[in-house]
Amino acid sequence: MLQPYANARLLLTIHQLPGRFDSPRLGRMVCEAFLKRGRMVGESSSGLGIDSGDFLYSGYLCRSTLLDAQPSNPWDWLTADISWSEVGFRPPLADGRCCEAPAQGAIWLGSLRDLQSLGVLPTAGRGQLAGLTVTEFAGPFGAGGIGSLMQPLLGERLELVLKPNRIALVQPGDTLLSLAERYGTTPETLRSLNSDISANTVITTAAGDTLNSLAQLHGTTVSWLRDQPENAWLLRPEGHTVIAGDTLTSVAQLYGTTRSTLRKLNPPYADYREWPGDAPLPLGEVLTLFAIRPSDILLAGEPLLVPLYRPSTPLPAGSWLFLPRRRAAATATPEPDL
């Protein structure tokens, strides 16, 4: 990271919605690039996808190829003998789309001669594994004009930010809960940043289950359980028919929910400026709402979609996870000496 120039290997994830790292993953692009280190980002220069403490890098793609969306080996991108499919350009997926910025991934800044035939993280002390976000491809030349002449010679240009201390290596016995406690985050946040552990599964409710207890058991929230289309049975089938005097506030109190939830379930009333909480609702309107309160006992034997990895489930040792940005510790204001 401290060298002004570097040959590096990058892994970038390709998502259905660029920049939305919680959207379905379509594939992974591994590439090698020649990079030049820029300055460190300060507070005044941080922005979307760029945080203070990041390092700016720019350079050119040398070669690249595509890997399966879901790897069996988390280090397959560090295999020494990869079959490169493109020189200097992003290879397209089957549907023709390429990896687009902003793209999240990992970078190996170390000697590429340390890479082994079986993909593993090199143990050489001089190398560094870090997180990164590519903020621009192909600029400033662009795809046409002089860019069409320059890029075959230099490779597509990259602009990226390197993010130190944003990758955790999973040790034997590590769980979402232990990693969340170690790095000051939550299991739900770790899932949102890592599609490999964000898979879901269907369970069958048991006697005594509530939405509160199941959300706690699976390290998620009642809102997440309710938001899944597969859990539509949690909605009240007949809804609520508005009678005289009904408002969003009174209906929310009646069914033990919140105005925000009612607005989300009923888009015509989403704008609080047009429909304040105490504004009378149209008579006869049918509101969609949840039938079951968080503390209500659920019917046993119902299918419910939940996250696959519980907070206490051991994660695959030897893999790696993206971490969120660490929040700055709050500075306590000293009490006045009176």
C-alpha cells in the first residue's frame, strides 16, 4: 500500500444493480492491473463509496477473466494459473453486460510470484489483502474517440479507492455474532455486505414461536421477516376497511403497528405531507396491514423464510468477509470543574 507503483490482482463482484451490493450477484471478475497510488482521502474529500482513510489509486487493466458467481474456494481468484480471457478489457457476461462502477471487491497488493497453483492467501509478509471500490472504468478517455485508440494499447483505465482494514479473515469457530462483536457491527450488516452468507432458507414454525423470538434467533428483524414476499401469510388477508374517524395513527394503534409500516404497505399514503398521521382516511378504503403482531404466538407448521446463517452458526474457516467502515468513537465532553 505504501509503494507508489504496484502490480496488483483484483477481484470485483458483478451485481444485478451496480453499486447495490445486496442485489443478486451475477458473476465475479478477476483482473491484474498496473496501479499508481495517490493521496489518502480526508474528511473533506469523502463521498459516495469513498471514506476518509481510504487511499486513491489509478491505473490500467492488464488482463482479466470471469469467475463463477458463487465460489467453492474463496481464494480461487488468487490461483497462479488462471486462464485469462481478455487483455486490457472487462470481459462481458453471457447477456453482454460488463462489470460496472461502482464495484466492490478485494485487492492483493504483493508479489504476484507468491501466488500458488491452488488458490490460497499468500503468507508473505510483504503482501497485503485489502478491500476496494472501483469508482470509474475507462475514464478519462471514454469508449470512443481517442479512447478507442488508447485503450487497446494501455488497457481500460481504473480509478479506485483502497480500503484498509475492511476485510476479516474467518478463523475456526468464528460466527456472525463473534465477528460482529469483534468489529463493532451487527450480523445483519455483515450479511448485507457479503452475499456469500446472505442466503435464505425456509423453516417451519413451532409451538410458541413469535416473530420477536424468531427474529432474535436468526439475527434479523421483524421488519425483514415481514418484508419477504415468501412470508406474505403474515399479512391480514381482508385488510382493514376504513370507517368514520379512522386515521393512520388510530389504525396503527388498533393493530399494534406503526404509521411508517402502514405507509410502506399502502403507497397512496406514503407521503406524510399529503396524509399526516391525524388526517381522516377515505371511507371504505381497504388498508393492507399485518395480521400478526411481533409478540403474537404464530400458528405451528407454517413455512417462514429466514436467513440461512444464524448469529451462532460457525462460518467456513479460512474464508473472508467484507467489514463496514468503523465508526469514530464518540468523544466524551468533560464535565465543568465547578
